[in-house]
Amino acid sequence: MTKPLILVSNDDGIDAKGVHCLINRLVKFGDVLCVCPDSPRSGQSMAITVNSPLRIHRHDDYNGARMYSVNGTPVDCVKIAMHCIAERKPDLMVSGINHGSNAAVNVVYSGTMGAAFEACACKIPAIGFSLTSHNPDADFSGSLPFVDKIVEDVLASGLPDGICLNVNIPYSNPAPTEMRVTKAARGKWTDEYQEYTDPNGKPFYWLTGRFVNDEPDNTDTDEWLLAHGIVSIVPTALDRTAHIPDYKLRT
């Protein structure tokens, strides 16, 4: 029988530790095709490249997975994979494991989830995994049992049409032992821009800031679960329509 085809991508780039740790778990579930950006593309959301040529670079196989990089965004990688590389439609798309949280409003900015959303739009069950550590050499071992459980479940049962999973895993000691399905916390980033001066005396700006949780005491949110060492699973809809039956424009 044909093994499931699992498409893997990320936004941290083809050399990121997280994607290699992910592949090491996925190869036991099926044939793995990995197509990632050739360099980090964090914060790209569902951006696509429209005015520059895209190029595919074949890498050596890794642990049985076919490895490619593309000089584009995470969504470019998914599109290129399906239209130019994969011999058949993937049975599952897995994005990550991202270096850093994609909980709460971060799902909107995330290139990791952008790749998952693109697969979701193509009616492919999709999961985005993220670890709450930006350390490029972070220990991903605590994440891997949850990857196994969630991937096995989605391969067996699928996902509702138009829904993908945003999974965030706390970087904690001891490693997490529990996971829950929940909702995204309401909050925002306090966008701040630090001003610097370049060698020519011209100013430039670097984005800083911090996330502000508007409901820190709500125990049914991803941010609360992560703060308490619990893996959060947020079913996330591709359709962003707000269904407000009585809403009318005031003219």
C-alpha cells in the first residue's frame, strides 16, 4: 500500500533545527517531502512572491526525507511543492517546529501558520507546531511526543474542511505532560521601534515591543495554558468572516 505523503515546511529556513527534529518523527508515519525557505522568513504570514523569480534547490536527503529549499516565503514553498515537486497531493501538511510561540494574535503574523493555512486552502489537513523558545539550539525533545500523538490522530481522522491546528508547546523544565484544545487569547503587541543611526548618520528603526495579554486570568486560552506548562491546541479557521447576522453599515 502507498504510504501517506507528508509535506513539511517552516518559516525558519531549511537549516533550522526545528524542522529536522520534526522530520525525525514524521518519517515513521509516511513518505516525507520537505520544502522550506532558503533562509529565515519569520513574520511572512501568507505572503507570496509575485515580482521575482522563484528557484528550487535540491538538497541531500535527510533521514529518508526529500529536501528542497526555495528562495521565497513559506506559502511559496507550499505552492511550489504541490505544483512543481510532489508527484501527488499530500495527505498531510506539517509546518515547524517553529522557534518561538505562535499563540494568540501571533497566528496572524506567523509564516509557520501561513504555510499551514495555504495547505488548508487546498483541502489538505494541516498542523503548525511551535516551541516557545527562540533559541536556535533549543531542546525539542519535550515537543516530540505531542507531535506523534497529534499527527497520528489527524492522519487517522482528518480535520474539518477549512480548519487547521495551531499547536504551541511550552519550553519548560520538566517537559510538558498535558495538552488541551483551547482558544486564542485576546491581546496585542505593543509595537515599538528603537531608533538607531547608521554609519552615514541616517536614522533607521528596529521593531521591538512585547505581547500584552488582555485576559491573563482566563484559563481557557492558549496563553494561560502555555504559562502553566500545558500544550495548547487551537483549531484555527481559514475563513475569517465574522458571522454577525444583524450587522449593517450605518449610512
